[in-house]
Amino acid sequence: MSEAAQEKNKRKFRSAKRMREIMTEYYIDAKSAGQTGKKVAWITSGGPVEPLIVMDAIPVYPENYGAMIGASHMGGDLCEKAEALGYSTDLCSYARADIACAREDGGPIGGLPRPDMLICCNNICGTVLKWYEVQARYFGVPLFIFDTPFCHTEFPDVARKYVRSQLDEYVSFLEQTCKKDFDMNRSMEVGRLSLEGQRLWQAVLDTAARRPAPMTAFDAFFFLALIVTLRGTQTVVDFYQELLSEMKERIEQGIGAIENERYRILWDNLPIWYRLKWLSDTFASHGASLVADTYTTAWCGSMKYIDENNFFDSMAEAYTRIYLNIGIDEMEKSILSMIDKYEVDGVVMHSNRSCKPYSFGQYDIQRAIQERKGIPCMMLESHMTDERSFSQSQAQTRIDAFMEMIRQQKG
């Protein structure tokens, strides 16, 4: 084996193989639910999944599947098919791809398993409301909408009572749909596992604060899948314990995620799924490691609101005060804090036409970063799944100019 091949092999993650095995088992379980008698629930990525785990229902995430579609380079074709059905190009590319997939069993793994119910939480955006209504009508299954008021800064008592009351309605909905009682004692165990999984995931992300960073945001985008799909299970806890151990080993051995890390970058917004490798290679060629991002931290950012001795009640605040359901000023504080924590030299902002709540306010945040931290920022425009919106040559030019600014600033 050549020296270059040995160097590349050294940077591979042992945990990646186990991750793929777990996700394969998960999708096989979901696909065979009709034979095993389990219920399948499609749920939005920010929705309260723990009650589904308590009820032994299998949570399936169309948004997570949208990422698979993008990574498989199927997004443009599926979005085009949705547009032929009358859906606007301005709509979320996850929604367009999912709607098209459902009608032809297309996409990776032959499409998602048919749902028995849909759970929609609007803490991430308003698009999901109509998206899930469309799918509920198409499949002829019940839809539960979990409504979370927007939290500009605080979480007032009136909002707390309103969201908490919906948890009881949610449980009643699940009991009727699953035809079994909700086990509150089991919910305490599921809640404990959920919180432990979030803590471990944050600890994994925190390892990138070391120099050289043992992982990049591109690696985090891959390993994120478990905290999204199986949160509240022992599987997640066990896997992230193993992944954290691997990260610590890499730190001890001085193994960086990229060779010769010279610059450290923060990524804002969702990944551009169909260009992950190209983006990773392009930044690495400049000696730049994307050490942190606002997207993967969203699945542990609100755990500070969880009471581990009263998980069920505290879910109301935790699921309302997630990253996409807070004001721009609060987002700004979070990003400025991450800049300090990970000691970044620049920020890449994905101006994502698919995710408007995530993208609105980015120019205000960019201005604050430049005024208060004095580091360069760059905008990349695209959709996260629809590759027709991405200009690689334009992105290359912007990245080269951005990295030159960082080089000049760092001397």
C-alpha cells in the first residue's frame, strides 16, 4: 500500500460500517412492518419522537429520506416530477422530492414504507403543515399536528401550558391509532435514553474543538442520522459511546479529519447533500477543516430545557425552543458562541432556497459576525436536494476567494 493510501486509510472511521448496518436494519424493520404488525409513523425531523418509541411505532422521516435522495443524486429528477404535478419550484426540495417519491415508489431503497399515521410538528417551518396534509390525503391515514408557537426570546407560561396540553392530545391520538395504552413508566426510560443520546452526540461534536479536529461537519452530517431516526433507544446510546471513544483515540493519536489542517470553518444551514464530497475535497485542498455547523447541533441544542426527572412534561419547552423556532438574535448568539468555542477562521452560510426559516436573517447574522468577530463570511446559494440549483463553477470561484481572504487575514 502506498504512503498516500495508508494516510487516507488512517483517516477512515471504524464506526461508519456499524452506522450503515444499523440504518440498514432500521429500514428493513420499517419496510417489513406490515408483516410484523408494527405501526409506521412518518414524522417531521423536529417532532417529538419519544412517544412513538414508547408505543413501539417505527418513526420514519421524509426529511431524512430527502437527504438520501440528494446524496443519491435523484433530487433533480424527482423535484421535476413534482413540478409536473403543479408544485412550485420555490417549495422545499425535500417536500417536492418526497411527494414525487410517494406516487411512484421511486428514490433510494424503493421509496419509504407506507405510513399508518403522520405526525407533523411545525417547529421547523410552516411548509411541513401543507406537505403532511398532502401526504395524509394521498395515503388516507390520520394526521396529528403538534403546534409550537414561535419563541423570539422567552417561553411564556401561556405557551408552556398550550404546548403541554398537546402532549396529552398526542398520547390520546397514539393510543387510538396504535390501539394500546401509553406506558408512562416506559416513557421515563425512553426519555432518559433520549437525553443520554443527545449528551453523547454533543460530546462527539465537541471533540472537533481540538486541533487538529478529529472529524469535520461533513462527517457529522453522516453520523447525525441516528440521533434523528432512533432517538430514545439504547441503540443510539451504544453507538455514540463507541463513536466518542473512536474520536478520543483519534485525538490521542493526533489524527486529523483532513491532512495538514491550517484553517477552521463553521458551516451554517443544511448540507448541500449532492455535493458533500466535492465540498469536502475542495475545502480540504485549501487546508480548511469544517469543524462545526449549526445543523447537527440542533438535535442537542435544546436539551438544556429538559428535566431528566420529568422528561415528559419538559418536552414541551425542549421541542418548542429548537434552533429554527427562535428569533434571529438568539440564532446570532448561538453562532457567535460556536465561533469562539471552535476557534473558527471563517463562516460559510448556505443560503438555502428550500429552507427559508433557516436562511432568513443570514445577512444580519453575517453582519454581526464581521462586526464582532472580524472574520470572513461567504454565501453559497442552492437547494439542499435539488442539484439543478447549484453552480459548481460559481461555488468554486467563491470558495477560492473566501479562502484567499482567510489566508491574507491569518498572514
